Amino acid sequence: MMSRALEQSRGGRLPQRWWAQFRVDGWLLAGVLLLMAAGLLAIYSASEQNLALLYRQLIRYGIALLVMLTLSQLHPRYLRIWSPWFYAGMLLLLGLVLVVGSGTGASRWLDLGVLRFQPAESSKLAVPMMLAWTLSRLQLPPGLFSVLPALLLLLLPCALIAVQPDLGTAIMIAGSGLLVLFFSGIAWRYMLAAALTGVAAVPVVWSLLHEYQRNRVRTFLDPESDPLGQGWNIIQSMTAVGSGGWHGKGWLQGTQSHLEFLPEPHTDFIMAVIAEEFGWFGVALMLLLYAGITLRGLYLAAQGRDSFARMLGSALIMTFFFYVVVNTAMVSGLLPVVGVPLPMVSYGGSSAVTLAAGFGILLSLYKHRKIWS
Amino acid sequence: MAGRRKARFQERMLDPSGRSSRPALVQDHELRARLLRRSLLAAIVVLMTMLALAGRYWYLQVPKYQQYVSRSNDNRLRLHALPPSRGLIYDRQGVVLADNRPAYRLEIVPERIDRSMDELLQELAQRVRLNEATLKTFRQRLRAQPAFTPVVLRYDLNEQEVARLAVERFRLPGVEITPYLTRYYPFASLFTHVLGYVGRISAADQATLDRQNYRATNYIGKSGVEAYYEPQLHGRSGFQQVETNAAGRVVRVIRQQDAISGDNLHLSLDLQLQRSAALALGDRAGAVVAMLPASGELLVLYSAPSYDPNLFINGISSNDYQALLSNPLRPLFNRALQGGYEPGSTLKPFIALTALALQAVDADEVFVSTGEYRLPNSERSYRDWKRGGHGRVVLRDGIVQSVNTIFYELARRLGIDNLHDGLSQFGFGAPVGVDLHGEISGVLPSRAWKQARLGEVWFPGETVISGIGQGYNVVTPLQLVHATAMLAARAPVPTPQLRPASAQPPTPAEPASPAALLLNGQPVQPQHWQLVEQAMVDVVHSSTGTARAVASDQFIMAGKSGTAQVYSRVQGAELLETDQRELQDHALFIAYAPAGQSRGDRALARPAIAVAVVVEHGGGGSTAAAPVARAVIENWLQRP
């Protein structure tokens, strides 16, 4: 069977052959497309029916889909081989952005003339890839001596991002690395130790935080203490959510978002717009969709052909889920305001493209699963 | 434990590639199971977390729904009060005396400015006039108001200032130019003492007014008609429920109830007549009041010197205010209402009527005037103004030539209490009840009054000088014109009003026939009215009348002059010969026309008018005050 396929690929017509080999998981693709549809609907409303903005997002979605589908057809071995190089390149860029980066208040962007690029974005993929690569080369489940180099590989980019400063992204990337470790089957006692270390590190981290970051945490703990300043975002977001009720005020009818009470309604707080306009039913539908995509992703990852595939796939989909949780919890006042967009729905290009690339990798890992079954 | 290690070893051994650079395919069943458990654990965590998040949103959206809905509504819905436009004030011909003029004020929203307040004020000072007082009141308002509401910096910007600011508005965020209506008095000082003026609502005003209705109102009547008719002029404020965005800008109006404009007031005042009074008075201090006896309508109410009420509307500058306060002629003082003057001889017609009614005198009783009057058993002599006296005279001559001795005697015969009761029928000693605040009651002395006021007994000599309107007597120009109107009407007259009943919606009630004036419980006899009128006509028209100089051949005018002593002369001393203005007597004159044969003359086709004039330090009543009265009457009667 194998040899016949190879034979066909040599002698047959190429386009048909290429098409025949193109396979993606329909459920995951459908889930992503539904998210994009929800995103367009919500952005249209949140941006005051700004069509130009909608077109830009549409183009970004197009690029994201293209990246996703392209990556999905790539053989995982390339991903594996590229992992160290990708990681090294990312470290270089993170170093560079600290020197020549641009951005207001924090240097996060690299201006390449034609496009502006956020190196931290690439680490969302590079870090889990590198960790999966490292761990997969070692004995599984990893012992203490294989965890330590992995942690080092994780902390280096996180530290570089944290000093930009972009604490939110640093935490998210640290989370994605820890997820790789989790899916490597690491012993619970190490995880317990890590958790305790984390708790012990809180005062140290607090002392290292910038004042505005501390204020965000303070405000989160007591938003009413400064209702017009720092607390504004949390209060207005919760007001938007709460006033949505069971079925919401109706599409385009949200007063909190349209009257500018809600900060950044089409980016980080788009869930508040959905909650306000479509009510709890809308929220539940979105959460259901996210849960479905995540569970499907976990299922796909669990069928990976090797430990690299499994670790990477599971970590990527759980990172995606992690983003969903952090964003929705922030919007509903459960977490402090950190700049984490709602995956695939919030307006913005780099996040969507990175996430789509993650999905592409996941699809690729799944597509090439069958070698051992 | 050992088995697990062995399995791991086997896994590595079994690695088909044999190269450590390639990850092991997951063939170790134990590891596979372990990784699968992790995936399963992750799936459970996913489901639990999603459930928890759905629960969180449910908590906000269902049990807390009401709280957040009302908060969302509080966010977006604002109630804006709409100020009613203040009623205009017209004179009897329909000329606007108090107008609403569109103006612009400069406001700053402290929350929205992009620099420090001091920098902004410096910047603005280069474009609009800002003096110390303006800045001071601005800072007071700044402290009292929340930062998101506009705080007024300057009222009534001129055109250049508006233009300069409008051009640069884009680079001055938080600076707003707001149109509003401000009061404007086109005739400036002419009507100040009658119309009063409006001003900014003060803390004292706040305490008494209906805050709900004045939410959007800037001005309140401070004095005069503006204050008296405040409820009618103000109107009802409306409201507008608007949806605002986070910046406080109005996005749309949800519902609106329009403000109801204040009533326009049509006053009985007459611009031409008021102007003629002011012109005749010139730069002398004094007051002129004129009314229609038949209806009580006030035609003129003028007090001089006056001042420009427009200065007060947006807060008078302290310089201007100091100038008004330090002016020795006291322009702020409303002489027509609050000026208490000794009536002097102007009281004589009323005393004559009282004496006739009480039969204390006959029309033909002859008095001998020697220029001196003594009470029985008294050394003290009371003088006539004419040295040597007027000789043999009757009551009528007493009025025409203003013979004091007759009235000394009449007062003595009547006694102070009868005199008081008689004169009080003409409205002396009590506010006439004009529709303005602050009217004084004057003094109509009696035994009871003196006992109550001074705690002293009455002396007979005080009765004597009361006979010529001196002593304790104090009247206002308004009281004088009111009493004079009774002479003209020969009956009690309606209360002098600026906004008479006739200007209000007519009532279906039958107008009552005028009641007769009762003196001593009896209606005044027509022949007594006739006698007094003839005497007053002679004051003006006979060769012996004190005011013959002002006689007109166009109409017949009844009048009586009076002189109020500023410094009482020491008995027997020479008349004070002085040029010093402030030592000169006050000149008074009361008059009405048409009178005498022309009374009821249809050819004139003008209703009778009564006038009272006071010229402070003017000297003699007939020389200083009578021409003013004549000018007003002439203007009224000879108007085409």
C-alpha cells in the first residue's frame, strides 16, 4: 500500500495527488471557523459597526486559516528538527527587542519596516516546541535531572519577556511550558514542589513588579476603591456582563460597549460585549464552543505518534484553553486585568495567527498519527 | 518500582531508530496509560473550569442582574434640567423693558483639560478678559463642583472673545463656549428702581427657592419687579432624559419635557412718561411717581440718581460697586418706595378735608394771619412762611397761598388723634401695598404712636406743627401719589400697582362702584371735595397760587407744593441763607390733572393722572418740584 502510493506520486498527476493527501480534522476546523464567525459578529458590534475594521479582521482570519492549513500538512519531523533553531532565533529576537524595541511604556515590538512584529508572540509556539523537543529526547517520564534543564529553557524567554515588561505574556508562556511538563508525565511530587515554590515566590515577584502592575492587582482585589481610575475597567466590564441577563440586550444594543464605558470593547473585553448583547445564553454557547474545541484538541493530541507530538499537541491546546480561562475570568472580575485577548475572537492579528499556527501544528500531528496503530 | 525502570530500559532498547535524537514512539503501555491519564485529567479540568466560568457568568447575569442593570442605566442615563426662558417685561405700550439676550459663557470641565489649571488660565487670559475677581469666583466654584461638570469662568463673552476661542477650541480640550440667555435692560438706568434686576443665584437665594425648579436656572430676581414677580417670570423648568457616553457627551435624548417659559409681564408703566420724569428731574436726586387714579395703574416710578442694572446681572465688579456705594447721592437707594420725607404743606389739602368732615372749620370761616401763631398759655410762636402774615384769609386761601397759621389752628382744633385718623384714610402711615418689596410705612404720628415708639407723652406743640406736615410726619412719594389720586377720584382708589388687575385675565365679577371715602365715619361731602380741588387748581392757576409759574393754558391742573425742612430752623432765626446744597430743603409737589372745569372733559380723552414729585435739596416745592410734575402731566395729557 505504501509502495503504491509512492508509485502514484511519481507517475500520477500531481494536483490530484496533492489534493488527495490533504486531510484535516473537520471538527476542529469547524470549531475554529465558528469562533471566527462569532468574532466577526462581536467585533462588528463592538467597533460601532466599523466595516473597515471588520475587513481587516477578515483578512487576518484569512491569513490565520492559511497558516493553519499550511502547517497542518507539514510533517511533524520538520517541526521537531526546527524546534531548537526556532527557539534560538526567538531568544535572539527577544534580546533584540529589549535593545531596539518600540512601544508605548514597554518595548514589545520590533519594527521591520514593512511589518511590526512582537517576538513574544513567537515564543508562544517556540517555547512549548523546544520543551517538547528536549523532554522527548530524554527518558520519560522525566526525572529531576531532565526537569531542571527544561525549566531553564523555559525561564530564559519568560524572564526576557517579563522585563519588557509584559508580565501577562510571560506568565502565559510559563504556563504553556509547564503544560508540556505536565503532559510529559512528570511525577506529581515535582508538580507539588513547583506549586509550593510558586507560592513562596509571590512576595519576591511582588517586589519586582512595576507600580502599574501592582496597582492592577490591588484594583483587582478591591475595584471599588478607585472606581474612576484603575477600578473602572473591572467595574464597567462586570456591569456590562451583569446587565446582559439571561438573553442579553440584543446584538448591537449593548449600552456599556457602545457608549464607551467598556474599555477596549473589541479587543480584550469582547467577551463582555458578547455577554451584554447575547446574555448568559451567548456566554454559555461560547464556553461550550471553547470546551468542545479544547476537548477535541486533547483527543487529537492524545493520538500523536510519539511523545513529542503528544506533549506538544496537548500543551498547545491547553494553552489555548488557558487563554480562554484567563480572559473570561478577567472579564467577569475573577482575575486581574491582564492584556490577554479572547482566543480567535478578539480583534487583533498576531494572536489569531499564532493560535492558528498552534492549531495547524496540532492538525499536522494528528494527520501523521497512524504510523504505529 | 524496579519493574518500571526495567520497562523504561526496554523502551529505549526497543527504540526502532536506535538513535537517541529521535523520540521514542509511545509503545510502553505503562507510559501510554500514564499520558492518557494526564489527557483525561486535563479534559476533566477543562470541563470543570468551563462549568465554573459558566457559573460565574450566571451569577453576574441572573441573581445580580437587577443590580448591574441599574448600574448600567445609571451609567448612561442622565437627567438634564432645561432652564425656562424668563418672562419679558413690557411697558403699557408694549415696549420691552427687560429682555432676554443670547450670550456666551466660558466654561471649563476640569476633568478634561490637558494641562494644569494655572497654565490653562494663563493661556485663556491672553484671549479673554479675566480679572482677579473673576478668577477668584471661578476658584470658589471649582472647589464646590465635581470635576466632570462644567465650571463657569466668564459670563457674557464679547464677539471677539468668542471668535478667538472658537478658532482655538480644538487645542484647548475641556474649554467650552456655551450659549445661554442673559437678562438685558435696554433702557439701562431709567427703570432700575422699579424693575430691579436679576443676578446670579446666591447661597441665600438657594435656601428659599424651589431647588427642583431652579436646577438649570442661572438668574433670579434680586429686586424690584424682577424679585416681586419672580414666580411668574421664572416659569417651570423642564427636563431631558439623555443617554450619555463615558465622556459625558449626550448621545441621544430619550424623553423630554419642555420647560415652560415664564409669563411675560405687561406693566402699567409708560416709557415716555418715565423718560419725561427722568429728564425733568435732571441730575438732581429725588423721586417721581405717577398713577392713574381710576385704576391704580402706576405710570411712573422713578428714583434719581439711578444706575445701570445690567452691571449686576453677571456680578458687579467691586470697583463699580464701590463707586455706587460711595456716591453721596446714594443711587442704590429707592426713594420712591423707601424715601421717607417730611410731607410739609403737601399734607394741607388732606388736613383741610379732615377738618371739613369733622366740622372743625367752615368754608367761609375767616382767619387772621399775622405771620405768627401761639397756643393759648404758651410762649412759643409758630411762624408763617410769609413775614407779616397773609391777613384775612379763608380755608381755600390757606391752601392756595399755603397759610400755615390756618393749619396750626385746624390741627389744634382737631387734636392729633383725629388728625391721625383722618389722614390715615388717605393711606398715610402705612405701606400702600404696591407690588414691590421693601416699601416703608412712613410715620403718621398719634399719641399711641409716640407712646409706643418713643415712650413719651404727646405735647400740644407737636400737634401744631403736624398741621403743616412737619414734626414726626414722614411720607413716601408713593404714599403721596396714592393720596393725591384720591383727591382726583374723590374716592378711595385701587392700590397702586405696576401690574394692575386690568392687565391680568379679566374676572367675570361686576366691577364694584367706587366706595365713598369715609372721614369720621361719614362720606366726604361733594362740596368739600370741590373746595379742596378749587383751592389746588388755584395753587397753579390763580395769580396768588404758589405754583402759578407752572400753569398751562392747555389743561387745568390741581397741585400743592410742600417744603420739607432738612435742618429745622431755630425759632425766630433768620432763614438759612446758604448755597450749600445739602442744607437746602427738599422740594415736594403733588398734582393731578385734568381738574376743575375740565374734569370729565371728553375732549381731552385722556384719563386723569396723579403725580407726586420730590426733589431732594431742591429748595421750594413750587419752584423745584412743580415743573417736574407739570412736565409729566403735560406729556401724558398732550400726547397725540
